[in-house]
Amino acid sequence: MIEIAAAAGVAVAALGLVLTPGPNMMYLVSRTISQGRRAGMISLTGVAAGFGVYLTAAATGITAVFTLVPALYTALKVAGATYLLWLAWQAIRPGAVSVFTPEPLPSDPARRLFAMGLVTNLLNPKIAVMYLALIPQFVAPGAGPVWAQSLCLGAVQITVALVVNALIVCTAGTVAGFLSGRRLWLRVQRLLMGSVLGTMAALLLTDRTRPAPA
């Protein structure tokens, strides 16, 4: 249904995004450090539900709009690349704070943890860029129905994101403890994240593909 190269491309893009600081990572790390791993995992289920909303939108043909209006697709890519460059600058700018030194949060019940994870993901520009600008580039017109390819590619992204986020939740406290007081490691972490984000922005701006018609 989908080409191996397309699945690999989405997996690499998803890995790059999930490993760079953004709303999801900051919320999950903050919640885990403040309230424990169980709270972090409950919050992650809300994030997973948010991925499901984006996947449903992609599979039901929202990207078909970009086929009909190419200028809108180009504008979205430019906006997405600009946002990624802004995140890169936030990571490397003087005085930047590591995502593993978050502000403490008050304890919340499970229902609120789930809801906050869901809302955080739905309002996360990085995920919007992934589903509306990046994934459509890997849909091949001759490889089957666009909706089916979108589902498969979205499933790849969700799998990568959930596995990595689960690992982040499980290790957030340990990593935060290790990085505490180690300015060189914190600087390396920020520079690495900024470099990844800047590279993805450049690739997004220079790509000349168009979303496949439904």
C-alpha cells in the first residue's frame, strides 16, 4: 500500500519532530516531574487521542484542498518552516532553558490530565505541520487510495511518536537529574535540537513535491 521509502521518510521526520522541544514534550516532562510517571502516561493517552484526530482529518481528505489550491499548500509549508526555524532559535538563543528544567505544575486528576494532553496536542503547530505539510509529500499517486496511504503513514508517525514519548515519560526524572547543574550537557542538548529543527525547516522549504490528488 505504501512504499518502504515513504514509511521510512515519515518515520525519520516523526523522530526528528518528537525529539525536539515543543508543546507535547514540555507538557509531558513537566507533568511527569511534577506528578510522577503515572500522570505522565495518562497525559500521553490524551496526546495519542490528539494524534487520532489529526489522522482522521488527513484520511478524510483534508489534504485534497491543497491539490486544488497549490498556493495554499505552499503558504502552509512556508509557515511551517518559519515555525520550525522559530523553535530552532528558541533552542539555541542565549539564555534558553532546557525542556528538562520545567516549572512545577499542580497535581491534577486523571480526567484533566487526559484532557490537557489532548488539547496540548491539538494546538501543537508541529503536529499540524506533520499532517498537513510533511506527510502529504510521501503520498504516491499510483500506490493506492490517498486515504489509505494517509492512514498507513499516519500510523507510522503515531507509533514513532508514542514510543519515543513513552520513553521520555519513563526517563524524564532521571534525565532531569543528570542534566541538573551540567551546563555543557544542557548546551549540547539545545544545540542538537536547534540543528535538527533548522535542517527540517530547510528541507521543507526546498521540497518541490505536491500532495497527491484523492
